[in-house]
Amino acid sequence: MKANCWYGKQDVQVVEVPDPKILNRQDAIVKITSTAICGSDLHLYNGFIPTMEKGDILGHEFMGEVVETGSEVKKLRTGDRVVVAFPISCGRCFFCQKEMFSLCENSNPNAWMAEKMFGHSAAGIFGYSHLTGGFAGGQAEYVRVPFADVGTVKIENGLTDEQVLFLSDIFPTGYMAAENCDITPGDTVAVWGCGPVGQFAIRSAFLLGAERVIAIDRIPERLRMARDGGAETVNYEETYVYDTLMDMTGGRGPDSCIDAVGLEAHTTGPLYSYDRVKQAMWLESDRPFVLREAIMACRNGGTLSISGVYGGLVDKWPIGAVMNKALTIKTGQTHVQKYFRPLLERIKNNEIDPSFVVTHRLHLGDAPKGYAAFWNKQDDCIKVVLTP
Ligand SMILES: NC(=O)c1ccc[n+]([C@@H]2O[C@H](COP(=O)([O-])OP(=O)(O)OC[C@H]3O[C@@H](n4cnc5c(N)ncnc54)[C@H](O)[C@@H]3O)[C@@H](O)[C@H]2O)c1
Ligand SMILES: [Zn+2]
Ligand SMILES: [Zn+2]
């Protein structure tokens, strides 16, 4: 089959690889109909996530048709149309029982690597380095889905791929980011980053009852899409974000702050060179501009909800502000399976149509062009969907 594989920094190639096979009784093989490129893939593309190997198949946002099932798969049949969750979860362990699916204890065969870095391992993830299990991803014609009964949601006809594909990651991710804010009526939520995750965080904050959402980015078409979603916008290249947020909130600050940017944050001013140099020399792995700004801007007693991905260690992180301002921090890889049903219901009830975020549709064979366009934000690129 054809698959999009990682070969090094900003080098992905579509090549022929062996078809996946059922390895365990709870596996299914899914023939991909649509797959997307995520901001998380850009961290791999830019070489910030360790333990990638040449030839690794990328992709963790995908859907398709079940073509084969292992003997212990009970809920799926050949021909079923499914969306697959990006975390791989057993459904039975301590964490899965608590619906904390991205913390599954049984799905990362390389847990020992993650334990060295983080103390404990989280779940395995499709197409996301050997630290998270080295699982082949879904930017391919076929994929093996372990624990297939747990990791899939069936989709009836009548909904297009683009309406449901993002149940695999970015819709639940934006939703969990907003849910983690414990929004109460009258709340103002600030969202850093108007990429696909930020867009779903904005719309989810309104779905969960926020009165105002303030979205921060510098890319005009992304700010425009945020305004289409009802947000007020701030361009961080044009104003000083902290001052602007204080002006907009009567000096108190937003009730909660969502980081939908993560470790490759960009900024203006001298700190940018400071963190770029430290990151380039591996003296820190991640650039924490957004974390710093959100902590300083958040109102006292507010919540910092981190959906952006961080991989390791950061410098000059204002823990004194977190403590003295009594902030709550909530974060995590998304517990996607927990959100499958409720968010599918919201799509069916026309509360949201996730396809609004798609700007680019390409053939799987053009995946390298898709990565370059998404990374460079060419032709107003916000979200790329690939079809085999
Ligand atoms: N927690 C999870 O389970 C999960 C799931 C999916 C994605 N993510 C992460 O979410 C983050 C966003 O993903 P995406 O697909 O939207 O990526 P993206 O790269 O398209 O979007 C990031 C946006 O942040 C903006 N930005 C950069 N620096 C900024 C700053 N200082 N202030 C405000 N905005 C800034 C960029 O201009 C860009 O529009 C990534 O880190 C990704 O890895 C996490
Ligand atoms: Zn993703
Ligand atoms: Zn589990």
C-alpha cells in the first residue's frame, strides 16, 4: 500500500510499504477514506519529538471502512464506516475505566521510554514516535487499529467524511480544552492560537456557555475564521497582548486561558531569540511563550487549560504567579473516546459542522505538499484533508 512516511526534518515521502495485518485478536484493519494533517504532526515534521525513525508512517486523524476484524472484535463488522480515536486505549485498565483514555496503561509497548522522560507513560498514539509506541499511522491506504471496539465510533450514512473526521482528534481536543475551563455563565475565555485546535476551542467554549471568547494569533485568515466563530480577536504582532486583554476585561483578566499553540510558539521581542537559541542547543525542548503570557494575563483564581503539546522542559516559567494567583492548570492528551458520542450528537443536531475548518483537499500522494502548505500557511492553509 501507499503511506506517508517520516524521513527526517521537513522530509516526508509517500512510498510503498507492506499492508498492515491483524496482529492481535482485538485488532481491525481499516481502509482509509479520509485522513488529516494535524499541528501535532508539524512537531514531528520539524524534528521536535524524539524517537522518530526513518520510514515511520505518520498520521493520527483518520477514518474509513472496516475491511477485516480479529476474532475478539465484537462491535464492528466488515463494511462498517468508522472514525478512529488518536489515543490507543484498552477500555479495561484503571484509567480507561475512569474515561481517561489517553492515559491507558496497556497500550504503549515502549512505556519504559516514556517513564524515563515523564515518570509514567501515557497511552500509545498512532503515528507519533516510538515514545508513544511506534504505531503505524493513518496517512496511508490501510491501518491496523488495536483495541478496535474501544477506539472507533460507527458513522451512519448521511454525514460526510469532513463532518465527522475531526472526531478523531481536533474537535474533542478543542472541546476538552474548553471543558477544562469549567465555564460558568458570564465567563470570558481567552484562546491563544487560531489553528484548527484553537478554532474548535473557540466554538466549544461558546457551546459550553462562555459569554465572550477572545482569540489571539497573527495570521489574518485564522483570525477571520475565529471571528466567524463569534470570537473577538487580538493580533499579537500589533498589540501587547497582556495590556489588550486587561483593557478588554476591565483590568481583571480572562476567567480562563486556553493554550492551543504548544511547543513551537512564536513571539515578538527579545525572548524569542532567547528561547530559540536555548531550544536549538537543546537547553530546553519547548518554547513557553504562550504559557508565560497566559499565566500573567489570567485572572486571579482562574484556569489555565493547556491543549498545545509540550514534550519536555522549559525555562523561565512563572510558577510564582501560578501560586500567588491561585491558578488551576488542566491539560492532557485528549481522552477522545469519551467525547465520541456526545460530540457526534452535537454534529447530528446541527449545533456544529466541523467541516468549516477544511481549506485544502489533496490526494494522499501529495501529502508532502500538504505538510509544506500547512507549515508555511501557504494559500491561507488552515486544515489539510488527504484522500487515498
Ligand atoms: N492535547 C492534545 O491531545 C492535542 C491534540 C491535537 C493537537 N494538539 C496540539 O495543539 C496545538 C495546536 O494545533 P493546531 O493543529 O491548531 O496547530 P497549528 O500549528 O495550525 O496552530 C498553531 C497556531 O498558533 C499560532 N501561534 C503561534 N505563536 C503564538 C502566540 N505566541 N500567540 C498566539 N498564537 C500563536 C500560530 O500562528 C498558529 O495559527 C499543537 O501544539 C498540537 O500539537 C494537542
Ligand atoms: Zn492531532
Ligand atoms: Zn486502558
